[in-house]
Amino acid sequence: MKCFRMHLLAAAGALLLAGNATANDSLWFGAKVGSLGIGVEGIWRPIPWLDFRAGINQFDYEDDGAQAGIAYNATLELQTTYATANFLFPISPMRLTVGAFDNGNEFVLESQEAAFYNVGGSTFSHDQVGTLRGRAWFDSPSPYVGIGFDFELVGRLGLNLDLGVLLQDEPLVSLSSDGSLANEPTFQDALENERQELLKETEDFKAWPVVSLGLHFNFL
């Protein structure tokens, strides 16, 4: 993953250097907000029907609720770095986008305190379980496909809309306990059953819908 992140950063650097070497109106910068969080983006358009984009998105969502029958305090930590190629349709604001994301999206879970927990179909006391801590994350890189629309507003200011899907594949899930039975084999079996239940519930996120709206500008 570190290697892929370095390639993305190198691509972003090359995009900026290439943009500086071309006409001023081929290089744009912008900010966006959407289902991947808040982001910044650079755009280089070397020819009228093709551009390259690189950027980063980040945001944390705090939530609580039941997962696999246990109440958790949860954080959805969104963090992605990406590079895309965009094929523009003539006489139209529409474009086709394909790319790759260094995917750092993950769910972090910590169980809410309760007198008893149903772990993997068996009931245990709070002292026996302690605090359950879970994490779900995804392999990287993750491919992206979508469509976009670029609209000119005034002067060197533009509006961008992106609709697509980030193909995250199956999540990887870990679950741990720090209670008095944490290292007991029977409890470990129950904990593994609970982890499998969490895995099933997070499989819905294999394909992450992407919707974003952004403003891009050229100030050179």
C-alpha cells in the first residue's frame, strides 16, 4: 500500500509539473465535498478530450448503533488518495472517469458498556468480555469507475459533479476483547463467530457509491 501511495503522489507531482509547462488554462485546482468526505483536487488537461486528476479526500463520521447484536460507538474514517483519467465527450459537459484509489477507508468500533453481551451466540458478563474493539478495512488499491459533468460558471470558475462507484472488494475485519476470558479457547471461538457476523454486515460496503460536488478554478 505504501508503494502505491508513493506512485499516486508521484503522479500528482507529475501532473502539476506538466501543467506548469503547458498553457495556463490547462491547469485547474479545486475543492469538493461528497460521500468520500472533503477533498482537494488538481486537474491537468493536455488535450481537449482528455484530462488527468489527482487528489485526496478525508473526513470522520461518528455514530453509534448495534452491529451483529452488540451496541458500539463507531467511527467511519474516510481517507483516500487518487489518480484518474477522464475522457471528455465533445460538445458536452459529460466525461467518463476511470482511476485507482489508495484506499484508507475503515470502520473503527468500540463496544458500549453493558452488563451482558451476546458474543457469537453465547452470553458473557461485562467482566468476562471487557471492551470489544473492532476494525474493518479494505485492500488497496481500489479501482474506480464513474461519470462526471463539468460546467463553466464565470470566467475561470467551474462546477464539477461526479457520480461513480469505488470497488473496495470484501472488507478485512478484526475483533478483540480485553476481558477476563480474552485468552480462553471457548471464548475465542465465540469471538471468531462474532467477527464472522461483523464481516457479513460490512460486506454491503464492497462497492462504495461516490457522489461529489466541487468548485474548480484557474488562477494563473
